Amino acid sequence: MKIRINGNSVRLRLSKTEVASFCSDGYLEEKTEFGTAAFTYKLQRNDYSATMDAGFEDGTMTMYIPTQLM
């Protein structure tokens, strides 16, 4: 999974294998380490909402994808 950040916009790029894995598991995660710190970015299936959402907590960005879009 590749991440691209430009201003207030975030784009994730997935390979075909990653898309298949996300569709079957409903979860995908990558981590980039910066010395002793790390930045983690995740995709997570969301069964409770019809809209995409995102959050950032403790160095982790999570993008929530509605099940209807999968």
C-alpha cells in the first residue's frame, strides 16, 4: 500500500493483491518507522456507516470504508 499526502488530501494506492486481501479480511495495515517513532496507516471495514470516514490517534491514521463500497 502506498500513501500520498498533499495538503489536506490523502490518497492510498493498493495493489491487486492488497485489494483482494482487504475485501476478504476487511483490514489492511502498513507502518513506516522514523527512528524510535512510527507512522501507521490502516484501512478498516465499517459495517455501521454508509460514508467513508478517517481518524488519527497515537500516530495511526485509520480510514474506515463502508461495507457497501466493498
